Amino acid sequence: KGKSTMGGSKRKMEESFAEEGAAEGPTTDKEEYEALCNLVNAISQPMANRKLAKKVYKLIKKASKNKGQLRQGLTDVQKAIRKKEQGLVVLAGNVTPIDVYSHFPAMCEDKDYPYCFTPSREHLGLAAGHKRPSVVMMIRPSEDYQELYDEVKESMGTLVIDTDFKTKCEIDE
């Protein structure tokens, strides 16, 4: 009995999300991006700026078209990191409770994986082409989008962890 109620509420949530018009894909509209940045949790560092987030979503979209180029979900990405697969790790900033993935930044740093946060798990899921929100993804390199991959990897390397929480989602134009 409890199981069907939960599934129903999850379905309603996904339907309302789709009705909002967000199903076409993630947006990096300035006002919306700033609003989403205000909703992220305390460990969401380094946060991708709006420009980088747009490139990350584009890269995820391209990677999702090729089978095996995109790892999604906590267990799948952890397994890929353990197996030393190459890739860029993208985490969602609005995940609660943060305990489910709070070990990821440390794990990525230990194993030298470039990573960044984007403000919305819903947008991460949309970038991959599905309505279901996604907490973490790993984008694997491919010849089909190597130039964009290298560009995003370089940008991720220049992101800094900001100790001042208020300027965390600074928008650069």
C-alpha cells in the first residue's frame, strides 16, 4: 500500500515538472540560474558558472546519444571511478540529504578526476534526455565531441572552491 502511494507522488512530481515546460531541456537563463544557485547545498563547490553549465549540458546531450559514453547515478559513477575509467564528473547541487554523495568531491580529488557542480539535478537529467532527475554523471571522452570535452575539462580545471558562500554562484558575463 505504501509503495504505490510513493510511486504515485513521484509520478505526479515528474508530470508537474514536465508541465512546467522544462522537458525540452535545461535552461541557463540568467535569472533562473541565479535562483537555482541560491537553492544549492553547502558542499556544492566548485560550482559551474552559467557559461560552463551551458557547455556541460551540451556535452551531456552529445554523450547521451552514444551508448556507453555517459555514466549516470551514484553506483554506476563510483564503479567507473574504481575501474579508473576516464571522464568528467558532474554533480547536482540541490541534492538532499547531502550524505548520499558527500564523499564524491574527495573521491574525485584523490583520483584526479575533474569535477564540478551544476545547480539543478532536474537539469542534469534533462540534459541526458530524460525527465528523471540525476544526482551525478560521468561524461567519458569520445571522438564525436572531443573538442567540447577538452574545452569543458580545461574550464573545470580552472574553477576554484570559493570559501565565501555568498559569492558561490557568481555569474560571469
